[in-house]
Amino acid sequence: MKFTMKARLLAALCAALGAGLAAAPAAFADGQARQLTASAKLYKQYFQEASKEFDVPVELLESIAYAETRWVSHVPKGQLKKNGEPQIEIDPDPHHGMPPSYGIMGLRNDTYFGTSLTQGAALIRVSPDVVITDVRSNIRAAAALLAQYGARKTKNFPLEDWEGAVARYSGIPQPEVAQIYTYEILTAIRQGRESADYKIKQRHVEMEKVYGKEKLKKLSARRITIETGVPDPKISAPDFVDAPSK
């Protein structure tokens, strides 16, 4: 079976996203909240400011940042800042791997997943380089994109109504694959996510209203992920089972 480069990239993106979210606990085993790091506290302030400025749900911004980067800014080689914030140095040349994503919000600028980086930068009227290296600008650019994709929705709209905007934000062209992305974003909100490095407020989401009963069964089922295009493929089975409805 032959796989196109785009198919391999989409599979890698969804596998990484799904495996990470499935493995993360909804809450601490001992039930005790952890004190957020100084950077995480600052980022929560940025999320709240961007939510207010662009009228998008703060939980969506926090959950997208969690899914994309675990609230750790991705910065190209040679552009790291010694400011004490958590950062990961990335190679802008993927060498047939996944195209890079930038900043804490995973913005992109490639032929596979689109140009959310340059589009977001234009919306907030700063250069893409600023959006890449400045966390606050990165979050603002992502919020501006979500607001644009939301087509006049506000943060007071039900989260279910934002699923289409989140799908568009993902840059994934296939609707059925983009739904895997949105499912994981909304599940993180529905269950809540918390550590010393990130905190996503738990909020009820009517998942069946978003996807329908039959589609939700498929999205919440256990999956087998097969890494393709490599001599020694790896197989894993992350658990995507959602928390039961109350």
C-alpha cells in the first residue's frame, strides 16, 4: 500500500495529538491541584486577555495550546530567548517529516496544513517573526484566527458551536480527520487537564450534539495507530475513550 506525503503527515499529526491527549490524566490521582509555574500563570493571563480582546472562549485557546505544545513555545533554531519561559528549539526544515509548528499555539506556514502563522500575524498587524518568538502575540494571533473562523460567534456561544472554527484552525483538509482533532480539543475541555505547567478549566460539552451518536462512538473508540513510511513501523493503541456523561 502506498501512502502520499500528505497522508503520512496527517497520520503523524493525528497520532501524536491523540496519543498525547489520551495519555494525559483529566485530574491528579490524589485529587490535589498543583501550584502553577510562573510561566503557566503568565500564559493563563495571556489566554484571558486574548479571549476578551477577540471574544473567543478562553477554554478553546488553552486546550489548543495544550494539544499542540503542552504550553511550551516552539521556536526555530537561533531564535530562543533567555527569559526563563519554557521553549523548544525546532528545525524549520522538516526533511520529509512533519512541517514545523510555531509558538505555543502551533501555528503553521506550509503547503500541507496552511498558513495560519502569516494569516494570524496579519490579523494582529505584527510580523510573523514576532508571532513566532513572542508568546503573547502568538496567542493573540491564534485568537484572532478563531474569531475570524467563528463567523461572528462570541465567547458566550456554546462551545459546541465552535467546532467548525477549531476544525478550520487545524489546517487539516479532510473533514473526517479534522474531526479527530476537534474531538480531542473538546474532550480536553470536557474532562479538564491540569499540571504545574498547564490548567484547562473543565466545562461541560454536549459531544453528541457536535458529532451525532454514531460518529461519537467511532471517535471515542480505542484506536490502533500504525506509523507508515518507515522500515520498522511502530504500532500503538491509545485509549480515546471519553469520560461518561453525567
